Amino acid sequence: MTETANARKIAFATFVRRALDEARATRAWSGTEVSRRTGVSRQTINRWVRGDWASDPEAERVVAFCEGLGLDPAAAFAALGWDRTASRRTPPSPPPMDPDVEALLRRLVDPDVSDAEKFHIRETIRYLAYRPTLPLGVRKRDEAAS
């Protein structure tokens, strides 16, 4: 094994051990509870702590482990020597908003608009958002009539 691979194993084992110690100290979680909450088997976690793995841990398991413990997976990736910054995708830009919806949103945050009017706007939006969808045949008839 190369010195770099050994250093990565030690760094990741240290990360996992600290995460487990923190879970035990602050949440009183046992190894079984950590396994249940993260979805990563106790055997896998124990192998990580011992640095007893031939190939890199699966990224999905590392993420599950971190998320189950409320940790940032980037710290685990750094311990493993993975450069995950290149694979991060920029979030897609939101679709353009309808001008009428923008106007309503501006009114909802405008301090000069009364609370009663804001209440009415919210209630109308809720009604429209959650009303049942008309059957397709009725919609087509309505469109043809207009």
C-alpha cells in the first residue's frame, strides 16, 4: 500500500472515530443506533474505523453516514482525499416568474399593505393552489367556449 493511501485511511478512520465519539457523547447513541440512523452497517463502520478496506468507501454510504449524524460530507471527502468540488453542479436557475405572481409577492412584503389585505391574498392563493383540478373534458369545453 502506498504512503498516500495509508494516510487517507488514517485520516478517514480518525474522522469516523470522532463522529462516533461525538454521537455517543452528545446523543448517547450506541453503535447500533448510529448504524440504524445512518443506514450504514456496523460492520462497514467498524471497517472504516480500523482502516480495513481495500477500495475506497462508496460515496453514497459516506454521505448517508454524514447526513445521519448531521455532518457535512465534504469533511469526509476531504479526509478521503476526494476532490468533489469539480463534480458539484450549479443549481438550475428558477423558471421565469409570472408578472402577476411577482406583483402579489411584492404586495405580501410591502409594509404599506394592510394585514387584512395580505391575509386575503394568502387565502386566495391557498384556495387556488389546493382546489381540485378540473377533469380534462371540462377544461377543453371551457377553453373552446372562450
